[in-house]
Amino acid sequence: MAVREAFTAEEWQAVAAAPFLVGLYLVGASPREPMAVVTEMLAAEKAVTLEAHQSDALPIVKEIDADLVAEVLTRDLGVIDGAADEQARVLGELARALALVEAQAPTMDSAFRAWLFRVAEHVARTGTEHAPGAGGRRVSGEVTAALHTLAGMLGVPRR
């Protein structure tokens, strides 16, 4: 049975949005010009593709990637401007996705959460590599705080 079959179509859309919600949360933590936002969201998509093509990739990630390739996932996650209510909305949607995986694909829950944090780290690194004058060396304090929030929510050790 495919992982997505454990979910309704609407639930699967919510679960498949999780890596992009992680990226969107980081974008909102330190809003930048539109091209930086696009770069960071593409970094989230690249993290999905990189994981999906590993021999030991999580089945749930492989299915998210397949749906990206087939262009059946909704990519409109709303506007993020860093406002507290928008950040809370993104975290609420992420919490829903995590609850769905925990309830309906429990054997993948902890690995999925750990992978989402790796997505967050990838997006954070990409954002610093492309920020004007950043030289790829340092993640901003706002993004570091967002990573800590995500680590707590995902239940992964804080670094």
C-alpha cells in the first residue's frame, strides 16, 4: 500500500506541504526580497528531490517527490510576510501535517520529523549562501531562533 493511501486527498495535500511549510516558516522569520524567497522555496523542493533519490529514502518522501514531478501538489501556501499571525498560521498547518502522519503513518513519524528538520537546515543554509554580502557563512539570529522553534516542534535535538 502506498503511504498516501492512508490519507484522504485533502490530508495528503496537507502532509505533502510539510517541507514547504518548514521553508515558508524560515522565510517569514527573516523576510527578504522576492528572489530570496523563491530561492529558499526552491531549496525546500530540492531537499525533497535529494532525499527521494537516496536508496534508503523514506517512502513518504518518495511519494511527495513523485507528486511534485506529476505536478499534482498544491503549491499555493499563502503569503508570508513575517507577521506573527502568518508565522502562527504556518506552524498550525505544519502541526496538522505532523498530527496526520503520527496518526496514520506512525512507523514513519519520527523519521519524517527528522527529515523535515534537515529540510529546514538546508533552506537556512541556502538563504545565507544567497543573501547579499552574507557569503554563506552565518545564519541570522531570526533564522536560528526559527530553527530552534522547529526543532522543538519536530522533537529533534537542538543544535
